[in-house]
Amino acid sequence: KDFSLPEFQKKLSEFLTISENTIRREVARGNIIAFITEGGHRRIPESELNRYVDSLKVKNQNLI
């Protein structure tokens, strides 16, 4: 399953507070993998949810 940007933000909000604009920036930076539909909308694979959350956990552990 692929999420739209608002769907991805809603699922991600179960783990952390993040805005749609931040998700757009993370996609632009390559930190979240997404593809653009013919209509110009971002679609984010479901697998990116866990991968992104895990990557944030690793970053936070490295800060301690």
C-alpha cells in the first residue's frame, strides 16, 4: 500500500509530531522515499513508515 502525504503524516503522528511541510522537506532531502504520480501528488510506500521511524531512533541514540 502507498500513502498520500496526509495519510503518511497521520500514520507517522502515532510516533511523533511532524507537519506535512516537514515531510515534504524530508522527501526532497531523500530521507523519505516517495514517488510523484502523473497528477503531481506524492505517494509514499508503506515500508517507508517503519524505515523512517527507525532511522530517527538511530539518530537519537547517537546523540546520547
